[in-house]
Amino acid sequence: MRFPDGFLWGAATAAYQIEGAVSEDGRGPSIWDTFSHTPGAVLRGDTGDIACDHYHRWPADLDLLSSLGVNSYRFSVAWPRVLPTGDGDVNIKGLDFYDRLTDGLLERGITPMVTLYHWDLPQGLQDRGGWASRDTAFRFADYVQVVHQRLADRVPYWLTLNEPYCSAFVGHLDGTHAPGLRDERVAVTALHHLLLGHGLAVQALRAGGVTGQVGITCNLTSVRAASTDPADEEAARRLDLHENRMFLDPLFRGEYPLDAVAQYGDLDFVRDDDLAVISAPLDYFGINYYERHAVRASPADPVRGWERVPPAEPTLTGIGVDPRGLREILERVHRDYTSLPLVVTETGLALHDYVGPDGEVADDERIAFFDGHVRAAHEALANGVPLFGFFPWSFLDNFEWASGYGVRYGLYYVDYATQERRPKRSAAWYQQLIRANGAAR
Ligand code: FCB
């Protein structure tokens, strides 16, 4: 198994999950500050107030990335650092941070991949309706323009949004992520405005004379019916709509799927030309992969009509491990939606890692997880998918949203009391994989 020369072996993080320093240098509050400080919203009341303190420790963290051997690093820019209330005056100190980070990466020979929105909407915009308000899409494009002006000369890969599914449905329907709403109509409206914001951001990047590649990252799932019973097949179709087609169809075909109206009701918030904006050509497409699941009809839930079949061996987050889904998704996207270059912008495994008496963090299950997923990615490549990179989630253990610090995903273990970082076994494994560019280990 060998990957093409120049293949991007990276690691991924997001601002709110690692930075901390939430009120420093003029940063404004985001919906995740509000949500994490809401009693009961996050496991054990954890917040991102300190997180990995990366805002202060970034030079040492970049040195760790160097020793890991990655040639790329995916991080996100916090909108509320750049525009503390969402619009209005630019906070230069916020931009300075990402400027230093970008230079620090380049000095170490690491290619930056910048996510412009990884869920930390400025609270000021939420107070004016958040993503349920059409105006937020335009404010996003303004913010993107500001970041772009500062970093465009050095950033070769841009991603507009991370996982619009989670922003829309986990945040506005399940209610387990910020802003914690539970309303399907609002969720689907937010979904549309997120995608519109993406399209307007692409325009802003192109208008700014972008030098880098422009893309978006979606989390996609591999869905199959639990049986050949037509009711289960219908359930699988609906879940596939909800998790995949509601994003892929507008982005790559310029239309919402025909069955969307039956599922969600009239999409009357869509205006003329929106879909042309949303489907403007991209340079590459990012995929986050975590789930492959069987689905069956659920008479108990007539509205959605489906339920996921619980996996035989659930992980800490309740999902199964199944690398086949990664290959299936890569091949499906390539076959049915786009010939664009693809990149795995995230995949990873949650564990209760701990430092053993010998000082080691023996995360052998994570090694097996990544080994399987790297192999699945390689199979997709061998089958003609133009895959150009793989970014494990995550570089460091960090604030895992509603799970707080209760689960760990990092290649590096973080002791939150001392902020000490320690490479897990998986980091050593990954270092070798990178050195050999995937060759047999
Ligand atoms: C993804 C998120 C990322 C991280 C992983 C585990 O949905 O994009 O921030 O939380 O899940």
C-alpha cells in the first residue's frame, strides 16, 4: 500500500475545541460559550474556557506537529475572534493570532488547511436569529472576506463550513449542540442558510482573487436498509436524504432532492438563484467519516419513519466502527456527484485513554481504527477516486462538544490539569505511516 507522492497526511482540530482564552485579546462570545455554560447542556458542565490552552501554547503545539511528521494541518478560525459581535469592527488581534499560526506552520513546512466555520457562531448573530436568519449567510461572507484578505497569500486550502449537517440538525433539531433548539422547520431553514453562506463565501473568496483551493467539508454516512422489506428500504431512503442528499444534491446538482418537500414540508425560504450560488464550482471536497449504519422502519416515529439499528459493538459515542463505509462514501461521491479531488478531512475514534503506570498511552484500538480507515481510503484510491489527503481527528485530545472532556480523540494525550501533551501509541504509529507514505508496516 503506497499513496501518491505529495499526498497530504494531516491532523485536524477546531478553534473552540482547543484554543481556550475565550475572553482574551477582544474575542467575543460564541454560541458554544453560551451553550457550554448552560446547565445540563454539556457532560459534567465542561466548557471550552481553557480547553487545551492552544491560544498560548501554539508554538509548542506546532513543534509537536513537526515531530509527528504531518505535511498539513487543518485548523479553524474563530469568527468571534475576528469579528467579536459577528459583524462591525474587525478585531485585529484576533486576526494576528491566525497570522502567526499560519506563518508558524509554513516555517515548519506544514501546509495550512483553514476551516472558516467550525460551529462557533458569534453570539451577537445568534441574538439576531442565527442561521435561521437569512442575513447570517451574508454576514458569514463578510467575515470570510476579512480573513481572506489577511491570509490569502499564504493559505492554499480553504474550507467554508465544517459539517453543515451538525450545525443544522444537531444544533436546531436534536438540540444537543449549540444553539440547542429542537424544531425541524428551523433546522431545515438553518440548513439552507448555511449552504447559502457557503456559496456566498465561495464568491467572496473568488472575488478576493483567491490563490488557494476552495472547498467545503460535509460529514457523510453510509446508509443501508436493515432488510429488503420495503418499509426498511423506505426508511433508508429517508435517512440518506437527511444525512447525505440534503447536502450533496444542492452542492453538486444545484437542487434539493425531490423527496425533501415530502419529508420537511415546503422549502419556501429558498429564493431565486440561491441554488446557483450554493452550487458554484469548487476546487475540492472534504469528507468527514464516522458512521456506516443499517436503518429500519420505526412505527414508533411516524414523523421521521426511521431508526438506526444499534451496532453490535458500539463505541463510546454509540456508533460502530466500520471502515468499509469510508470507501463506500468516497466512491459514491465520486461516482454520483463530482469528479473533484476529495480529501478525508476527519475520521477518528473516541476512547477513555489514560496514562499507564509505564507512562504510555496504549491506544491500540485507535491504531486498528486508523489502520482500517487508511486501508479503506487506499482501496478507494485504487478504484479511481482522486483522493489527495487524510486528516485524523484529532491532533490533540480536546473539548468534544456535548461530551466535554469525557472522551478523547487525540493522537496526543492532554493532561488538562497541567496541559502536558504526551504522544499516544497511535502518534508513533502515524509517524511511521507518514514516513513510509503508507507503505507496508
Ligand atoms: C465531528 C466534528 C469534530 C469532532 C468530531 C469527533 O463531527 O467536526 O469537531 O467533534 O466530530
